[in-house]
Amino acid sequence: MKKITAFVGSARKKHTYNAAAQFLSNLQSMDNIEVEIVRLSDYRIETCRGCKVCCDKGEELCPLKDDRDVLIEKMMSSDGVVFASPNYSFQVSGMMKVFLDRLGFTFHRPRFFGKTFTSIVAQGIY
């Protein structure tokens, strides 16, 4: 059985959440797949301070003590990962941006090489 985890960067349980839920439902209908939706608003994610300790000495020495490692473990235990965010000001939501910034050190390590990632962007025009 494969596991797919969607990380939703919106506090609202509407458009972006529903798009991620529909995507995962479609995947489940095709195969024997376990899914999880992780609402970033349910976790404590502090803003990266740019100290670079994670890159220079290792992420375990990061001075921020938040839920980053819990979220990374969810990614590590998944076969596929979805990042879902509303489009705010031509960019991902602030919540998603803070999360991605906290993962910055992984861009310099092979930890997620070979893992399948995709994204969902919810866009509305009023």
C-alpha cells in the first residue's frame, strides 16, 4: 500500500482543502492508497531566522523548537507528497511559505531525492 500526504497551507477548510481532498479521493479510487491531509494551521511552525545553523552544522541544532520535525517525518513516511496552497498575491500562502522556508536545508541534502511531489494551487478571481 502506498501512502500519499497532502500538506494544506490554508487555515480555511474550503477551497484549497477541498481540492486536496478531491485529488486524494481520485487517487484512492485508482489503487490501494492510504491518504492523509495535514493542515499546517494545526501545527506550530516558527518563522526561519536565517541563521543557517541547519545548513552549516545540521538541522538538529536549529534554535527553533516547533513542529517541523513532526511534519518532516510525515513526508519521510509517505511515498508521495502534495503541497496545496491558495494563491495569495501571486504566491503561496504565508503559512505555506513559512513551512517551505523551514525545509530550506533539505534543498542541500539528498533526503527527498526520488520521492514524488506535486502541488495544487487554488485560485479565485472576484
